[in-house]
Amino acid sequence: MSLNSYITLIIKNTITVIYGGWFIYIGIQHFIDPNWFEPIVPGFLLFPKFWVYISGLFEVLLGMFLIIPYTRKFSGVSLALFLLIVYMANINMWIFDIPIG
């Protein structure tokens, strides 16, 4: 393995650990303080705490899978789809001017 390949691999793995770790951290926050996330769950989705927990679980799992090189591609694609889906909560927050944080 050349030095450039080795450096590229280190950079790639470092970035995925940081990015995956961030998703894991945010996912854990869904379980520690679900009440903080509940206000942005769109009203048509009943049982907001359920959706907070489910999204937190997906964030933790996909963040872990992102760190593991073998599952990285699956996790990357899954995270992209996941983020499109949970973007509904952000749109809901902006449209209805829901204060959070």
C-alpha cells in the first residue's frame, strides 16, 4: 500500500468515525431527552414520543454501521434516505415556527 493510499484510508476512516459518532450522539439524545424532540414531530403522526424513539434508534444504528467499513456503503445510503424522511420534522418546525432549543 502506498503512502498516499494509507493517508487517504486514515482520513476516510477518521471522517466516518466523526460523522458516525455524531449520529450516535444525537440518537442517544433522543432517549435521554425525548421531550426536547417531541414538539417538532408533525401533528399527523400520532404518538410523537414513539417517533422520537424510533428515529433515535435508527440514528444510533446507522451511525454505528457507518463506522464499520463493511457496512459503510449500506449505512451511507440508508442515512441519506433517513434524513430525507426526518426532514419533515424540520419543515414542520419552520412552517409552524416551533421554538426548540
